[in-house]
Amino acid sequence: MGLSDRKKKILAAVVDEYIRTAEPVGSKAIAQSGSLNCSSATIRNELAELVNMGYLEQPHTSAGRVPTPMGYRMYVNELMEKQKLSLEETEEINRRLNLKLQELDDTISDVGRLASQLTDYPALAITAQMAVTVKRFDLIYVDANTFIIVLTLSNSTARSKLVHLPISVDQDLVQRLSSLFNASFTGITQEAVTPVLIHSTERAADDTMGLTAVIAAFVLETLHEVSTPTAFVTGENRLLSQPEFRDPDKAHKLMSYLSGGGHIFPPSEGMAPGSDEVRVLIGPENVAEELKDSSVVIASYDAGDNTRGLIGVVGPTRMDYSTVAAKLSFLAAGLSRRLGGGEAPPEGMHNKLIIKGDTGNERR
Amino acid sequence: MGLSDRKKKILAAVVDEYIRTAEPVGSKAIAQSGSLNCSSATIRNELAELVNMGYLEQPHTSAGRVPTPMGYRMYVNELMEKQKLSLEETEEINRRLNLKLQELDDTISDVGRLASQLTDYPALAITAQMAVTVKRFDLIYVDANTFIIVLTLSNSTARSKLVHLPISVDQDLVQRLSSLFNASFTGITQEAVTPVLIHSTERAADDTMGLTAVIAAFVLETLHEVSTPTAFVTGENRLLSQPEFRDPDKAHKLMSYLSGGGHIFPPSEGMAPGSDEVRVLIGPENVAEELKDSSVVIASYDAGDNTRGLIGVVGPTRMDYSTVAAKLSFLAAGLSRRLGGGEAPPEGMHNKLIIKGDTGNERR
DNA sequence: ATTAGCACTCGAAAGAAGAGAGTGCCAGCA
DNA sequence: TGCTGGCACTCTCTTCTTTCGAGTGCTAAT
């Protein structure tokens, strides 16, 4: 059942005002805020109905109205006017985007930082990796007790590990293992690294010292680590400037949840490919208990290498959805433009780079 | 002028108790807390004198006493008993240290996280790099509009950058530049990259397209970035569990200062080489305005590659100095043992690794 | 249907009173 | 001289009460 036009206007006014002031808004305030040509009494009646319908609620009998999650949902879906960013804002974002991307090719946590600064809410950035495989395998013999495993991954990064052994191994074995792993562990996903495969490799290499197991463990560990999307949270402290988090306990709870890199996003029901989609999760719509009275706004972008990145912002349900959505959307679009595209440049670059030997040059 | 033995005992008792409870401590509490065989009246007299001498202060006339920064200083320097960690605690630290260091060779931010978890205070981790130079120089030609700069640095990491040009360059020029840079830009520090040097290289390479400048800029930028110690802050949210930060504004101020990776440590008057030294900065002893009523405990460790790392913890002046110092000291020692030493293994590893081509495998 | 008016409700802010913790000081005792 | 018990005093913190006012719901009039 639809809302009357006037109810919509009133609801929008309540949400707008509440977002602005964080105080329950009364009938008088709405009546005066123009755009409605009727008295506060009329508005009171409408408000009462909106409360009945579940879009608003009253903290107590003689207070103004506050939007319910359902009210916010209606606001986000139909009511709010899509905010246009000012020229200055878009320029600012582009400028910083260029800056960031120049110095650190693809470091997702910096994208988060940027989002947080732009919106003044805590932000999270995660890259939802596709299934990653090992593309190339190197074992570097250092000395009798030391060798290095280098994995070049399908997502155009490399991982390495120094292995220190209590016993001596000869260079031959290392060489053998290197070829064998290169032959049978490349191109396969985490799940395909089975005990059977490991065991057969071990026998083929004539490895009596358990090196195979060590290497395989590293492969598994790495694949797991890389395919598990990890979230970077930045700007948690910005929560503290929100009135709803003046209670340190509340703030603390949410902040430590965030710091834990909590599983904020809904069981990644893959965001639509179009990078301008912005998703809003309001209060109880969040799965995590800790987020039940916060809201999350997420945008998705094409991060190249067949990877989509997610970038989001967390705040109180009384969040400035319209501005935040606009900013995130613009940011995501900018990122897609710069990082993604699947054309030659980034792809080619990384390949070359790997072939030549070097990759990731940042620290975590 | 020294403090009488009894005064010392009393001061220690006040600090201990205040650290424990965060409440001003009264004469009665001290009298009862054993170890002093005198009445509260006597203690009151002593307390009054300690206030006069500047070691203690009273929030108001009829409240207990609270240590001043000077009082804490005395406590830290002479009074506090060096805490011994329990076997469990040391084992816990070692266990996690092993765990961490296994997966991520030398990632300093994780060390910070560990410190924060152990102490339950926000922690910072920085590596104070020695002067870094470029050890080796590669230019990789990708296509006419694209090449990659790869710098292998003296601190055993590599940095790379993809350069996209609006104009076409031929492979020869890239090759020429590669050799030239390799010849004249290696082994020199940031300061030695002068305009003169850049200009002469440009002429030598017969570069009319400004590539030299681009590359040189990247060298400078990278050297700068690497030699500038950057701080990683973790666990800011733990501040919120401290009673002194129940005021959101206070908390917010400090937290955003910390998040800014603030220049927390004193103008690195290089910590003593011995890795068990732990330095304590109490309240106003800190240079940063924002830290004037917080304390910082820092330990230094040998991070290998001629690098010393600093690891520190921030908290209210009412900080559990003794436990924190013990934990940090133990942690730093453990890190030194594992990372440092200057012996073959780690050093050798990194060299080999670079020669073979790969390095840093983490993201920031 | 809309509006003006009015009595009513309920939270927040302001004020008042009481309790309690801790002090300073004095007088007596070793 | 140094320590102790005692006592009056101070000052904050808590609790209770009161007041104030914003905002409501309802009713009667337009």
C-alpha cells in the first residue's frame, strides 16, 4: 500500500531533519520547514498515522518522532533526493584518488582511508578475491639449512617464505621439488591441494625429510589467506563524533567489532556488476549483532585482475545516506575507471613484473 | 634531596593503588595495605609533605591523593618493582610471536597488534630505518607507452612503479636509462639525488622526453618514503576501556591524533642498542601536545638489516608501567632474537631473494 | 478535510538535602 | 621529637524534588 504524497513529504522531512540534528523532530518544525502548506495540527495527525504504519516512532509520549529502520528504508528507496556532489567535491575526490593511486598502485586500505576521510565515518575496504591459484613456483636454495619458497599467484602478487631447517638438505632435492611443484601445484585452487596430491609429490621427489609437507602447507596457507577476503577498517575514531556514540561502552563495542575486521558485509551475494550500485543496509538488516543499530553503505568497484573491491562506510542509522551514497558511488566509479577495465595496461604490467621477478612492494 | 624510606614506601603505595583503582587514594587505604606499621594520621602527615614536594596532588581538598607526573617518574625510576612475567605469559608471547613471524616475515604492524593485545593499550610500531639507498635498478619495458621502474633497496625490500606515458618511447631509451640509473643512482642516499645529477643523466641518456625526471622523482619519493619512519597504530579502541577516556571528546582527540600516525616518539634520540632498555615518557614529558596527559612506553628491538624497530604503547598516565614495561621488554627481546642478530640466515635470505628477483610480499 | 486552542504528559534541567570520604590539626602519649 | 587517636570541617557525589517546556492528542469550529 502506498503512502499519500503528503505523507511521503512529511516522512522525508522528518528523516532529513533528524539526520541533520539527531533530535526527535516535532510537528511544528516540519510545518515551518516550508514545502508543506498546512498547520502543525494536520501534520500531527499524519505523524500519528505514520507511527501506526511503522515508519516512525516516539521515544516517549511527549517527544518528537524518530524514523524507524523501516522509515529509513522507505527514505532510501524512494524519498531521498539523489545528492549531486558539488564540483569542488568531485574534484577533491579525483585529486586524492590520483594522488593515492600514483604512490601505491592498488593498496586497498588506502582506499578505505580515503572513503573515511571523505564521509567522516569509519570505512572498510575489502577486496573480494576470485579463487586464486598459484601461477608459478620457485624454490630458492640459500644454504644447506635454508631455502625460500616463492609463489606467484594468479591475482598478480607474489608471496614468499624463508624456511629454516634443523637438518641439511642438498640442492638437488630443492631443485627437484621446485620442478615438481611447478608442474603439479600451479593453476589449482585451494581445494585441489589434497593430501593425496601432497603425498604423491613427496614420493615423486624422493623426499624423506618432510620438505614437501612444509611447502604444501605454505601453499595452502597462502591460498587461504589470499582468497579469504580481509577487511581493512580505518577511521574508527570518527564514530566518536557521532552523538549516538557518546556512550563510550556503545562506541567501544562497535569499534572493537570493527577493528576485528568483522564480517560486516552480507554473505557476499555478489554485488551487481554495474559499479554505480550502492547498497544500503539499515540497522537490523545487518547480519552481525553488533551492527543491529548501525547502518552500512557499500559500493563495489572493479579492481582489475578479475577482482571486485568493496568499499563501505559504517555509521549510526541516522546516517547521511544521500551524501554518503553519492560520495561512495563516485569514489567507486573513479576506482573502477582507474584500476579496472580488464584492458592491457594493468594486466600486462603485472605479468611482466612477475616474469621479471618482482611484485608487491608494500608492507601490510 | 632524597626521600625518606617511608616516604618512598608511601609514594609507591599511592601509585600502585591509584594504578589499580583509578580513584584518588586516601590515607586510610594506605595504612591498611600492610607494609607500613603506622596509623593513618602519620601517613596523612607524610602525604601532605609529598604534596608539598610535588610528587602528589589532591583533586580537591577532601579527596585522596593522586600522583603527579613527577610522582610517576619517581615511581618508574626507583620505586616500582620490576615485574616478572609469569611462565604462562612468556609462553603466550613466544607462542604468538612464533605464529606471527612464521606467516609474515617482518610485518611491523602485526607486531604492534600483538603488543596492543598483550597490554590492552593502543600500540604503535615503527621501524626507524637507517639511511636507505638504492641497491639495484631495473627498468622493464612493457610497451611503447608503458614501463616499470623497479628499485631494489639496501634495506632488502623492493619498490616498483608502473609508468604510463602519453607518448611513445622506444625500447632503446629505456634500456639506456636503465643502465645509467644503475650506474649512478645506486648506493646513494636521498640527499645525493641532486638536480645536477638528474640533469647530467638526462643528457647522457639523450632523453628528450622527460623520462629521467619521472624516474628520478620516483627514486626520491621512494627513498623518502622508506627512510621516513612511519608508525602503525593498532588497538586505538582499547583506550575507551580506560576510565580516563570515558569522556568521548578526550578519547576522540587522542585517538585521531594516534590514527594520524602522529609523531609520538621523541626526536629519535636513538634508543640505546641494548634491546632490553625500555623507555617511559610520562605525561608532559611527551613532546606532542595531544600526549601531554598520556604516557608512552617504548621498547626497541633489532629488526635485522641494520634496522632498529620501535614498539610502544600509549595509555593514561595512570598506566600499569611495571607490567607494560615487562611485556614490551620481553616482546622486544623476542623480536630481536628472531629478526636481528646480523648473522647469516636472515641477511643471506634477503640477499638471495633479491638476486633471484622477489621481495616484499605483503600489502600495506 | 483542516485548523486553532487547550489540557495533559513526560523527560530534562535546576535546585536542595544528605551522606560519606578524607583532610588538617590538636592534644596526649612514648 | 615523633606517633597516634580524635574531632570538626570541607567538598564532592548521590538522590530526591521541583520546575519548565516541548510536544502531543483531542475537540470544536471553520
